[in-house]
Amino acid sequence: MTDDEDGVGFDAWYVREAPRLLALVTLAVGDRWLAEEATAEAFARALERWPAVRAKGSPSAWVYTVALNQVRSTIRRRSVERRFVLRHRAPPGVAPAPEPDVALWQAVAQLPQRERLMVVFRYVGDLPEADIARALGVTRGTVSSTLSRASFCSSQDE
């Protein structure tokens, strides 16, 4: 990499700043995993834009800002995910899903990828054939015939 104004390129700057940024973010958020993710993302973005970042008055301040923004974004996303899960969890009194049939899923695993995807979308995801067709970019008839063929093939294995 080219040298910055201190005669230090990205590699040397990264080696010098990464441990400090990781320590700062870890202390700020109290979550080592989150801090590692944010630090890695911040330095990846800095590398992508290194000439512009290097030209800033303080590349270190820029990467600290990016890391903390990444933390905020991750925390917001986790909050949204948590609310979604709470809103869509099974109501009390609903029986838990039955244990998967190991032999059945071994048979499904043997299907070609396209058939396997359609079987999973249809029978696990409970998607209608029309939705599967849209998702996979095929006709509804293709989905129907593929599912029929997949069920015929799995019944032949029994």
C-alpha cells in the first residue's frame, strides 16, 4: 500500500489502530463479538476507500466513527429481530413441532438441489406452488411436476 502523510501505509496503520479500536469498542458496548464484527467492518470499509480515508484529517477518527455506527446499526437490527420473533412466536397452548423424521430428511437430502429446494419450500415453509415458482423463477407447472417427481422418487426408496 502507499504511504500516508506519516509515511505509514494502510497495513501499518491497521496493525497500529486495530487493537486500540477493538479495545475501545469492546469497552463501549461490553460485547466482544459485536466489537470484533464492528471493527472488522470498519477496517474493511477503510481499505475500500483508503485514498479518501487517508486524506482525512484523522483516519483513526473516521474508522472509530464507522465502527460505532456499525454497532448502533447491529443493535437496532437485533431489536427489530427480537420484536419480530416476539410478535410471531406461537401462542400459549400450541403444541411444539414434532421431531423431524430422520429417514425422511435423509431421503430429501438425496434429491437433486432444485427438487430439494421445492420440497423444503412446499412442505417445511408451507409455501403455495405459485410462490415457489416466483421465488425460483420457474412456472407453477414446473413446481407441481417437480414436487410430484420428488415424492415419487422418495416413495420408490422405501
